[in-house]
Amino acid sequence: MAGKYKNKILIIIGGGLEQKKAYQIAKKNGAVIISTDINPQCPCATYADHFIKASTRDYKQTVSKLKQFFLTSKLKPDGVMTIANDVPLTVAHVAKFFGLPGISIEAAKILQRKDLMKELFAENNINTSKWIVTDVASEIKNFMLDKKKIVIKPLDGRGALGVYLLTNEDQIDSLLSKSLAISKENKVIVEEFTEGIQLSSESMILNGKVFTPTIAHRNYSRIKEFLPHIIEDGGDIPAPLNNQILSIIDEIILNISRSLDINNGIIKGDLILANTGEVFVVEVAGRLSGGLFASHQIPLTTGVDLVEAEINRSIGIEISPSELIPKFNKSSCIRYIFPQRGTIKDIKGLSKIYKIENVEHFEMFKNINDVCYKTKKHGDRLGYVLAVANNNRIAKESCLKALSEIEVIYG
């Protein structure tokens, strides 16, 4: 297949549903795709020219198996990347071993560990919530004495698994043990909960300059339903921010990229515009985001395709700054479908979804006869609807109308 990636060999770490957009772009443009995933039947395996069975979280196994593959095949990789997969160490080690563009292993280690990330923020005068690392309940009780709400997270966790919002100390003992069980480090990070507008940013650092096409307002309006778990229900683009705040966010992201010595690459930010008016950084990642933010929402609302830009960067194709500047500004709303306990017996209303004006994407992650449980992490969600319109109100109305058509029958 002809295209700008013809004869380019691209390693994509992870073959899940949320990596699909990267595979599609690479395939469309003629790349030879090497996919790595622990599951040979993963959704993106069919897009790959070669599949390597390896855990995305095990960089030693991944490097070893890729080394063996390239020695045997006599091929040579041109790039490595991922999307919606929090495995910076794996990507960094693969890039270093094969001499490919990528972030340093030192930066990846910081991005993998929430405490190292917090220390980086402190060293560079970046606002972040008060925090401690511990595995002792009494230390958390002392930390909570002057705070209304705290958040407990596994030190090395991902995807909201083992993340809890606590409002009183009676919850500490049971929730600490659950969060510790998720952490390979057997530690948790405990943070003061900062009240304000929750934000998602996605920026490309290009030759030391920051480009942020848009910022999303994360939707936690249903958070009480899932407590003590903290579960996001999509979000809205654009977030209600003025130009001054947008500039401050760009300065913060640029500061973080410089402190990590990332001159070219993606910085994904979880931020809060606090009620005090200050911008706080919860955490950052050195890869493209999930939740359809990078893959769908940003290109549909701005015309900027950060997934394609990241593939270009990873295999050494020059990126023009004009590719990272919005061509238009639209609004989007994405909301999720959440499960009840039970076995799915039927799903009604699906044929009506795309007939609703402004609905751009819709997907169910589970099928009839699949068993569902109480939502404890983002991976438990059943599906989503994404609507795009000329303003936030219309986008939200269209999205919620589509959701109202879906009826999941349980047995």
C-alpha cells in the first residue's frame, strides 16, 4: 500500500480497542506494523503485519521478544509509540534499545511513579495537591485531620482501579487495604482533594514549543453514584476557560516538558482549575490519552490529529507547526453507558443512535450474554456516545438524547 509511511516499520505497544486509531492511520499510510500485546486475540491484532505476544507492562519481556523478532526477520524498526496505554517504561526501553526517537528512561520512570512525579512538580514550583506516600493507616488519619476530602491511589496504578475518595476516617482501613492490593510497590499515594473544574489537556511538544489544540472539561457529575470509587463520565470540549488560563496551562505543560527533558513528544495532563483560581496538576503522562480524547474528540473539534502527529514524530517524519494549530473550533460531548449487575440479555435502541443529529461515534464494549458487575474502574463501562456540534449545549443535548434510546436488559 502506497503512503507516507511506506516501508516504515512501526512498533505499537498495545493492541486494545483504544489503540485502534493508531493502527488505522499507520495501515492506511502503508506502514509495516509490529504489534505487541499479551493477548493474541486483541482487537488490533488483525491490523498488524507481525504480532509479538508480550505484556505491555513488562519492558524486559517486550524488548527481548522484539530483539529476537528483528534478528530473525532481518528487519529494522523505524519507530515505537503507544496510545491510551500507561506504559512509558516499555516504550522508552524499546526506543533506547533500537535507537529510536522517544523519551528517556529517566523521564519514563518519573512518569510511571506518582510520587516521583509529585516531587518533580515541587522542584519546579508547579502547583499540586498536598500528598504523602504510605502504607500505614495512622499516617493517613493524621494527614486527613485538617482536610475535608482525600484521595487514595495505588502508587503505580492506572485506569481508576484502586482509586478512592474518602470523606471520613472510618473508611481508611478498608480502602487502604484494597488500594495496596493493586500496587506492585505495595504503597499508596494520598492526596488532598482539590475542589474545582477537572480538566484534561493534550499537548504536542515540538522543538521545545507547546501546542495544545483544546482542553476538555472532565465530567464527574455522577461521582456520588460510584463512591468511594472515582469514575469519570466523559467530558465536554471546549472547557470553560479564558485565554489567560489557557496560557497558564501551556506554560505549566512546557515547564513539565523541560523538567523531563522532553523536547519532542506528547504531554497529557490531568489538571484542576481550583476554586481559588489557581491551576493544579494532578498528574501527567508522556503518551496519547485514552477515553477517545486524542483519537476522536480533538480531531473532530479542532481538525488537529495528534495521533498522526505522534506517529510522524515516532518514525522521524517532520511535523509542521501548522498541523498542530486548530483549523476550526467545534464542541463535543461524550458520555458513557454504565452497567448494572447481571448478565446482558438484550440491548435495545442501537439502530436509532446514528439517526440522531450530531452523533459522530457510538460503541458498545460488551455484548449479549456478557456478565456485568458494579463499576469500580473505567474499564467496567459498557459503551459511549460522542456528539459534535457548534456549541456545548447542542452537543450535550444530542449525546443525552442518544443515551436515552439505549436500554440494556439484564437477567
